[in-house]
Amino acid sequence: MRKIYAVGETVLDILFKDNMPFTAKAGGASLNSAVSLGRLNMPVYFIGEYGLDEVGNFIDNFLRENNVSTEYVYRYYDGKSALALAFLNENNDASYDFYKIYPEKRLNIKFPEIQPDDIVLFGSTYAVTPEVRPVLIELIKHAKKNKAIVIYDPNFRKSHLHELHIMKPMILDNMKYADIVRGSNEDFSYVFGVNNADETYDNLSESVPNLLYTASRKGVYLKTPSYSAEFPVKTIEPKSTIGAGDSFNAGIVYSIYKQNISKNDLQHLNEASWRTIVNTAVEFATHVCLNYDNYISKEFANHYSI
């Protein structure tokens, strides 16, 4: 059976509205995607790290309760699990403050034996963190060599613009391993200084075959070597956009798995299959925007569960 691996950081998200904390959620981009997939009863494994502390126990229990395997999680004792304070503005978009005390040795795990057509999702600042990157890239190379489908989301934040000169070469390097690059208009505006999907695709390496460019209310744009397409999104009043992109990524993975799309299939995927992928991803993201959770609800998952 195919397996899904979500690789990334873990944080405890503490959400603030009007300068008051009102909820705390296990978070991290790939973790959010993994929880959505776990709620869909998919064979998903989280690859990451968190401490042997109460916050780490909270996150570990939460993952297990949501059908996400923690077999490849590194639990460390010489540090603390990370915290993220998320401050929602009047549009319910979030700005963040992070508190991280990591151990000297990072992501000290034995790799899973990734098989052809398994799906590997990675990205965010975790994929350009110097202390983690050597191990992470070894894992991604292993996935690529073994003909897994690799999906990369740069998830680049404005708060890291002062580090762009350091991070951009690593972001470009990450992209070359990907079968699908998925990012927002803001991501690519910060990284490349461009404002549309066409310009973004022109800036990607020829080794990147497929781009999914999300532009908030303007819609989703698909760029492949054979054709381009534009997909609309619903007009909504979001409660929180924190998990929107992560849920979109979960929708991509779910739809690829559900349609039994192989790595070879991606090279000549027809428009109907791409439309199913994008529409599913949009539905997932829209649902999460209407809630304060970072992942699809269990009730929503029941409509899709395999």
C-alpha cells in the first residue's frame, strides 16, 4: 500500500484575538496537512521533532488520536517543544512570534524505506533551516531516487525577507526535487519579486514540471509543460487563514491518492484529473478558513473518508 510522509516542524500555536489568547492548537505546516489526512483515514506518517516535555506529549497524543503515525518523530530531552503565538488582525490573517529552544542534534531519526509512488510533502522554513537541512535533503533525495511523488511548498513569510539572500538558494534547490510546487502569490512575490503565475513559472527550474499557484480570492492557477488553467474559489469571510495553505496541500495529496495517480501519470495528467485535484484542495482550504482549526474537521472528513 502506498504511504504518505509529511515532513516539517511542530509548534504549539497559541491564537490571540484583540490581544487575548483564546485557543491553543498543535501546528506546523506539514503537521497540519498530516492531521487532515489522518482524519481521512489515510496512511500518513509525520516526520519531525518535538521535545519530551508536556507540550511535546500534547502534540504526540494529538497526532496519534488523529491517525497520524509518529514512528519517525525525534523526541528530544535537551530542549523544549516550540511555541508560536499567532495574532489575528481584523481580517483574521495571522502574524507570528516564535519561541524555540532546540537540541544540538536535530531530526535524529532512521529514514523510512520510501517506495515508488509514495507521496512526500515538505516545505516551509523547516526545509531551509541549516541545522535540519542536511538530514532533510538526504531524505528528499532518497524519496526522489525511489520514485516517490514529491510536493514542495516554500511557505515563505514576510518576516523572513531579511534572510531571503540566504534562504533563496535553498528554496530553489528544494524546488528541483519536486514533482509539484505549490505556493501562494505572496510566497512567490517575496521570493522572486513577481506578481502572477506565468512569471512565477518562468522563474522555476526546468526540472519543476507542475506549479499550483494560489492567489487567495483571485483563484488558483495551474502551470504544466502541456497546458495552463485557472480555477475559481468561493467568496467567503474567513475566521482564520492559518491552516488554509496546509489544508490545500492535504487536498492535493488526498486527491492524488484517491485517484491512484502515479508519478508517471503526473507527466501527462489530463485536465479532468487536475480539476479534481484543485477542486478538492480548494474545498479543504475553504472549510478550514471558516473555522479556527488548522485542519479539516472530523465531520468534514467523514464526507471524503476512503
